[in-house]
Amino acid sequence: MEIASQVTRERLQELLGVRGEGDAWDFKLELDISNDLERAKLARHVIALHNSGGGHLIFGVHPQSYEIIGLPSVVDFDTTKIAQAVSRFTSASIDLAAAKYDVQAAGQSVHVGLLYVAPGTSIAMPTQVVNEQKSGKQRPLMTPTDILVRSQASTRCADQASLEKLLHRLRVVEMPPDSQTRPPILHNLPAREELVLEFIGRTAELAVLWGWLRDPHRRRWLLAGDGGKGKSAIAYEFATQVVAANPRDLIAVVWLSAKQREYKEGKVRERASPDFNDLSSFCDAFLEATGFPEFTEATIPEKRRRVLDHLHQLPCLLIVDDVDSLGISAEDAAEFLTLDVGLTKSKVLLTSRRVPYGAAASASQIKGFSADEGRSFVSTLVRVHDLDARQFSADAIKKILNVTDGSPLYIEDLLRLCKIRPVNESIDVWAQRGGDASRRYALEREFDFLSKKARDLVLACCLCPVPVSFAELQAVTGLTEEEIQAELESVHRLFLIGKPRIMDDLPRFDDVPRFDVNSNTRALVIKLCGGTDAARRLSGAIASLRGELRARPEVGAYVRQSIALERLGRLADAEQAVREAMSRWPEHVDLLAQMGILLSRWRPQTRVNEAREYFRRAHALNCRRESVYVHWFELEYQENEFAAAAVAAGNGSAQLPEAPALVFREGLARSRLGQELKRTRHESRAKQELELADKQLFRAVRLTESANSDLYLKSLRALWINAKYLQRPATQRDVQDRWARAFPQEPGPWAQREPHTSRVA
């Protein structure tokens, strides 16, 4: 619709006949844009109408009696001049149309001005503080944080109801009718549990972001505020709303974090972010997230060009969390994000503790919850944490909001403290200690209620940078399934770890339920427990499990030293060498494996149980050394533990499927187990094991037949004996034919008594 049609004489006559103000129109006695204060007053009303769906200002009419007074003939009622006056106080693009008409009033012709403000697809906000003198005091007319609307026939700051209405309008505009049937928008958003437990309120902040998304002239926005105030949570909620809306003009939502802390070798250290720490790594992370990993090997200028082309040709919403973590050495990345991205068709949303110089006009200052939203947030967490709602009176909630400064992070930690201490006592403790000191104290008290095994579970989940499965928790902690199940109940009760869930929103994970931890809880746990022996042990296990511990020359030296000492007969010294290395690199898979091998060869008496446990730990951490599984097999086989020997060899062949020695040993162990079961009249179970042995031994024969090796001979012998117990003469004849071709001088098992030696390698 042409906005000129909104300032016709007919429209003016219609409004003059109303004789009353409304949310879409307002009467003003005069138009004065001769000084900044008067221009600011005009801008305030224009901004409010823009945010409220558009409307009219009628000049030359008394605002109380609605009498037509008229404007002085010298008033220049010009659209351009009015727009220039308004633009001094807002950077939003606001469409205006103005016209002046002669109107008959009290028997004479007077001038009346009609100004139309078009509805905005974005939110206009003031860009500066303007004060006015009232009752002898300076009072704010408007501030950069104000969201002005027309409500109850007046211009005012939006209340909660107005904000919700505004947010709904902006989101509906962004959500086309076919949004549910079109392909979903691409995204790489992290799991919600990583950033926020419960999201409440923040309607004003979300409305501003939706307005910014619709503003074609602004490409960058910043969420700034102290730590714990919820910047990342707001950015995440906005991102999920955009994904749900599925707007036509966005291809993807890309989330990248610049956080630069990690736990490594027992300490919290500064490091490259999990996503990026400079321009090159940013380009790599972006290209990976958007499905173009083949370009990550290019030069930095080429990667930069590719990313800019992508941002321009395939517009996306790029969210960069914690951008002020970038150091001085990463100025290239900061410049790229704040300047270059703004020249593309994409949008970039940044979170930061501070507002860089020159960015105030495109920033939201994030503070703690307002009173209403704070009460709602506390009530929600009381229900989620299963706390006694009767203890949380209006006065108690008010105190909680005061001592935490409305910070979602602090509120959440204070309420967890309330699970183990009375509410008023918890509030007093928090007030005395304040902020991060109180968070640390609360976590320490929670840990007091946990066993050592439960603390290990919490620490393992926090040290692992990605959600972990139950099986991975077993591998990392060394606890049994029953032990983990028993300890998880107390951990869940304190809400330190979330309930396991399928990570549907994270395509890089399988359909196995996984445990996740809120990022703020993770950071605090690492800060509190990062230097402990338990943390070093678990961190090493996690690194081994994820394949992050590459071969270290130092580790290899310790292993060689241990072997040399063992050959000299100095077994105790050999063990001490490995243990010394393990104190530096806890849970290193090569050290675990070497300890298992050493203990399995201990003299005069093999340390069976200890060796077995080290072998199990090495396997749980993805050991891929064939000799380890051979030694493990021999340990069990010599103890006549044929079932355990089959498991040991089977674990190895699962890691190394083309290792014929392990395939043969699994088949041999299952054959011996089947034979023992048959002798003890367990016919059904015996047949089952012999059938499994037959498959593995046939596989071993196929893997070794081209070499005519000793292992080929052993595989044929074991297969013939197994076929004898299965009563399969055809298989026996086939083995005899193969044997005759490969080993014509060697007597076969059919010509001798069945061997019963334990040692096979």
C-alpha cells in the first residue's frame, strides 16, 4: 500500500471526527523541530507508532479538548525535514509521509498537519539518552534501552503484555505460510542443555533481535553484559526460534563459539577455542558447519573468499558466542566478523562482555531478570528441582533476586544450594560470599553429599567436551554398570547431570542416549576440581577414548625402559617405570597395555587379576595393539578360562578385524569351550559355541591360506578338531585336502592324539 494514501484529506477528516486519542493516532497542538528537546519528543512518538504497527500524528489540534486550533502559517510541514529530525534519535529506517491541509474551524480556515508513520518490520529504539525538566528535576525522556510503543492511547515503554504482542507480530511476519512444509533450515546448534536449563522471559531482548533480523540495513548485532546474565541463553533461544520459523531468506543458522578454555593435564588453560581462535580456524569451522570441508585445506585468503561468497550467496544467521575471548593475535577474526560479514547478505549476532567502541547503536545491554521475569524463573526452577514451593514466599524470591542481581546463572546455583540447606540460610550464605565465591561454595557443599564414585561421574561428564553415552562413562570411570546406575540417582537428585537423552538435534551423534552438562556447571566443576588426581586420571581416559593422545616419545621411552628391566629380571623396577609414567599421563592406553603385559608375565606367580583389569581398561580406551590382545588371550587360556579367552581375542578382532592371529585365537577358545561343555553334557550350549568356533576358524583359514604359515597350519588343525566334535565329515575331508597340499610332510591331527596344550603362541 502506498503510504501517500494514508495522508489524504479524507483520512484527515476521518481522524478529526474521532475526537479522542487511540493507540494508532495522537493529537498534537504544534510541530516544533527547532531544538533537540522538541525533536526528541517528536521522535519518541514516531518510534512508538513504528513499533506498534503504524499510525498517525495530527498537528494543530488541542490534545485535551480536541479543538482544531491550527498551525502557524510559518511552519514548514515537510516530510524530509521531519524525517531528518527523527533520524537524529534513532538509527532505524522509518517510512514517513506528511501533508498539510486547510481546514475550516470556528468560521475560519486554518492549517492542520497529518503525519503518517508506516508500520515497522523491525524495532526502532532510541540511540541516545534524552532528559527533560519536570517539576524542577531532570527526568529521562528516553534511553537507548527503551522499547517504546503506543498503549492505552499514550506513548510509553512497553510492558510485558505489549512486548509479547510485539514479539508475536514480528515472529509471524518472519514465518511464511509454507514454513512447515518446506525443507528445514540447516543448523549446527549445540544441545540446549549445554547452554540453558530453563529459558524464561526475555521478551524485550527477543523482540529487539527479531526486529533486527527484519531490518535490511543492519547486518550486525551485539548482546553485551556481565558473565552469567544470560547472553548466550538469549542468543540460543533466538536461534531456535529462527530455526522453527524457517524463514525463506535464510539458508542456515550457524553457531560458533570463541570460548578459549580447556582442561588439559590437570589444569584449566587458555587454548584455541573448540570452534575457532583466529581467522583461519574460523573459516575452517564455518566451512565444516555449512558442509564445505573440502575448502579447509586452502590458503587463508582463499578460505576467506569462500566464506564471504557463501555468506553472500547463501545468507545465514551467524552467531558467534563469547567473541571477546579472542585475543590480540586474533584481530583478523574480530575485524572479519565486525566489518566484512556486514557487507554480505548474512546476519551476524555476537555475544560479548563489553561493547566495543562504535558498536553501541547496534547492541543490547543484557542485565539480570526484571522482577516479573525473575519471579517466573525462580518458580520454574523450584518446580524443576522438586523443591518445596512453600519455602519460596514472595519475600524469599525477592531476596533471591536481590542477592543474585537477577543473574540466571547465580539464581540456578543458589536454588541448587537450597536442595541441601534451608532457603533463608542459603540466601544468607550467598549474600555474605557473593557471586562466583558463592557458586564455588554451593558446588563444594553439593559434592559433600556425593560419594567418590558419584563425583567421578560428574567430573567425567564435565571434562568430556561432548555428551557421553553410558558405555563411554563405564570406559572412562572404570565403574561397573551397577555402580553407575546406583550413583546416578544421587547425581540426578542434585541436578548436576541431566537425564540421558537421544541427541536428535545433534546429527553428529548416533541414537544412543547421552548425558550432557550445562556449560556453566561444567566450567565451575572444572575450576573447582581441575587440579585433582581424579581429574588427571579421568582426563587421560577421555583423551585415550577419543583418540586424542597421540604417541608420545616420552611414553615410548618409559615402555622400552620397562621391557629392558623385565628382560634383566628386575620386575619391580619395570613396574615402577610404568607407574611413574602413569603419574604423568594417567590412563594413557599404551601404559595401561604395557602394565597388563608385564603383570601377565610376572614371576614366580602371574598377577592374573591385576593384569586382567589393565587389559580391560586398555581395551575400553580403544587399544589397537595386537600384541596386547594376544597376551590377554594367553593369560586367560592358560588359566583354562576359555570363555574369558574368547572374549579377550574377540575384543581384539573387533578392533583389528583383519588380524588373523586374533580371529584364530577366538575360534580356538570357543572350540575348547564347546568341547568342555560337551564333556559335561551341556549339549545345546556346546553346539552353540562349536558353531561360533567353526565360523571364526574358517575365517582364520581364509585369512592365512595364501601364506602357508604356521598360523595357517594351526587354524586347519583347530578347524578339523572342531568339525570332529560337530560331526561334520565333509569339513574334515576339506581340511585334510588343504593340509595335504600345503604341508605334505606334516602329520595331521587325524594321525595323532588330540593335543591339549594350553600355550598356543
